[in-house]
Amino acid sequence: MRLVLILHGLIGGALASVAVVVALLAGVSGLWPLLGAAFAGWLTGWPVAVQVARAMRG
């Protein structure tokens, strides 16, 4: 569980950043849509972190 939490911090932050950059490139300029994109990216990081942790454990 600790590995998943550590990975989620890293992966979730990276995906949140990517989501914000994609939203900015798409022309989104409001605060709430950008925060929504960041939250969606962060939320997407959880299942990705679980799968990466499973792969690392073998």
C-alpha cells in the first residue's frame, strides 16, 4: 500500500500537469476548468499507480 501511495504522488502529479497543459493548449482559460483538468489527471493517477505497483511487485 505504501508503494501505491508513493507512486500515486508521482504519477498523479505528472498526469495532472499533463492534463493542465493539454487544457491550456486546447484554449481553456478559466480557473475552474483548469482545476477540473488537474483533478481529473490526479484521479487518473490512482489506477495507473496500482497497476505499476503490481507490475513492480511481480
